[in-house]
Amino acid sequence: MWLTDGRRSLLVEGERLARVEEGRRGRRFEAITPGLQDAHAHPLYWGMALRGLDLSGLKDPEEVALKAAERAKALPRGAWLEGQGFLFPKPPPPGLLDRAAPENPVFFRSRDYHSAWINRLAAERAGLTAETEPPEGGAFLRGEDGVPYVLLERAQELVVPHLPPPSPEDLERGLRDFARRGYTAVHAMGYEPPEALDWALGLELPVRLWWALPRGTWRGRAPGWRGDLHLAGVKFFADGALGSRTAWMHTPYPDGSTGMPLDSLEALLEEGEAALRAGFTLAVHAIGTRAVEGVLEVFHRLAPLAREKGLRLRMEHVQHVRDEALPLFSGLPLALSLQPLHLLEDQHLVRAFGLPAREAFRFRSLLSTGLPLALGSDAPVAPPQYALNLEAATRHPLTPEESLSPEEVLLGHTLGAAQAAGWEDYGRLQAGMRADLTLFEGGRPVGRVYRGNLELF
């Protein structure tokens, strides 16, 4: 099969690029690129989000309550009402969801998935009372009677077991949506329950999967390829997220807090070393400045072992970085996994919280460290739209000098993502490379080549 962009032509034979040459041969597209990869996503939860109540862009609790009341009218009494996507500048008032949906337990996740807003009926279903203490790595906001109604970080785990469980169908729905958007690979970032790996292994995958297991669940599993799934990493959380005010910062939030560490740096070092020795790499979530610097300290200690094993470490998000931390990146066996599209919303939080704008989303500064940048969406935190990463990264609204070029954004979704995954034969249009391709018209993906097949949307 020959494909051309009018300047060069590619011959696809099976799943490989057999030839790349100048000239026009075959079916023409405006642009042909290596297959787009989403380098940080949660495909199971994206599939669940596609069937839940979409609260994206809502910043007023009253608006969310109105949507809840409307959806509750169509639900049987006692059925769970789930949704996600809100992001409030301050905590919602207690009691609002009780009035909106008095006969249905409500569980709404914030846009960043690091907090949840529930009603009294949901608290009762989960057995939460004024005497309930939050788990380690979690916190509550309580109503006047002391019953939790906002769950921060791992406090959500007290309610999740009472929700309708995720299913293989949710995972398949999420993965097929990525494929329809032109992606040929997704890096699944270890938030899914461990059994989701077995669901993925039972599917005919519409994308190639790089898979990280949550910390504490990888023992007894062997890293390596299983069909189109590469079990490769172990996921850790050094801190929370900006919108929930749990990103671990040096500069305090308006209430005087500085966020919270989740997995301790000591645990990251100890379990991380064991995972590396077993052949897994580490993918560590670090958003706040203190989290980023703490993880860098641990990575410097683990770097010799990672090099010995031929593994590249990963830092996920790297959203707030102080000047003094930048020299610490260079020379590490490390890839930086960023989600520029979060900037479109988080710019308002940076301003509202009074955080240093020049420390936020330092795309150009991080690229200058010489490390690969791998770009993704963090879906379902944001929709997996390549155009949104392109918009945010090329027109930085806080610090324009930190912007990237369109070509650098494309590299982050192709070669940079492949380097982060450890996939040496992906991400380049060269003979012998994997023929995973994304096809563009009008500046947007309109098709792809996957497993040797041409698919048009």
C-alpha cells in the first residue's frame, strides 16, 4: 500500500514501512505522520466517563447541582448518579447535592480526579459518619454535622467500592474512542484496578498499549510484550493535583496549605528499586514543585540501576518547576511526560492561587534539558484531543517564551512518546520502522494505518 503527502511516498508492507522515497505514489493526504500516541491516559476511566454525566467546564456548584437534579429525574430511586469534570475555585457548600438528588447517591469527581463531591445518601451507602477518619494520603471536608461531603485524594477509596464496578466494556469503549481520534498507541498510567490488565489482555486491542500497574500490585507479574500490550511500568504518586489543592508546593495556597505528599519518597526509593530489579520502569506522578524536586532526588539515586537495566524512568506531569530544579534533570535516564492541554484550565488556578506563573508548565525549559518530552491528555481529566495540546503548547497563555513549535508538539506525540515507552522502532518515518501512521486533512486526524490496515473516520 502506497501513501503520499505530495512530497514523499511511503510503502506499507504488513506492519512495517518498506520504503520511504521522494515523489507522489498512492493515496494522497495533506499530512502523514508517525502514529499519534497519548503518552498519559486512563483508558478504562475514559470509557466510564463517556457514559457518565459530563460536568466539564463547570465552575459553579449551583450549575452542577442543576445538572444533577435533571439527571436524577431519569434515574430509578436509589441508583447511583456519577459524573466528572467540575473544577471549583473554592469548596462547594454542604447540602447542595442533598437537595438536588435526595433519592440517589451522588459521586462526582473533579476534573483532575483528585477529589470527589458526594451527597448524604452516598456517605450513608459507604458508611461514612462524623466519626469516620480519612485514610492515609486522604482528607475530608465535612458538613456542619461532621459527615464528609468532599473527599480528597485517597479518601475517595472509601466510596469507590460501593459504586457500580467498572467493566471490560468500559475499557474497550475508551480504547476505541482513542482509535477513532487517530491514535495508534496509548500509555495506560496505573490508576486502573489491577484486573483491568487482564481485561485488556482479553481484548482485540484497537491501539497498542504501554501499561503501568499501580504500586503494590506488580509483584507476581512479569514485564514484557503480550501481543500489542507492553507491560512495562509501575506507577507512583508523589503528590496530588492543583485543582484540588493537593499538589505539593513550596509556595502556599491562599489558605496557607502547601498540598500533600501521597506515596512517600522513602517508599518510592524502596519499592522503586525492587521494581527496577524486576525489569519494570517507574512512572511517577509529580505536579507540585516539592514533589518534582523530591522525585528528582530519588531518581538520581536510582539512575545507576536504571542504566544497568537499560530502562528509562518517567516523571508524569512535571507541572510546576522552580529555576533551581532545572539543572537536576539533565543527564538522567528519564523521559518527561507532560499534558499541555491542562494549561488551558489551570492557568486560571495559577492566577487565583497566586502561584508563580513562570514556574508553571515549563515546556521550553524542560525541552532544553535534553530529555525526551512525551505528550498526552490524562483522559478522562481532559479529552484526548491532539488539537488541544497543540493550542496550549504553541500559545502558552502564562509565559509565552515557554511555548513549543507545532513540530515539537508532534514529536512529543510520536518520537518522544516512543522514547518514553522504550519503543525503538516507533515514531519515525523510515524504512524498517513500525508502520503505525496517522493521516491528516484540514489540520486534524482523519484516518490511520494500524496493523497494516488503512482506516478512515
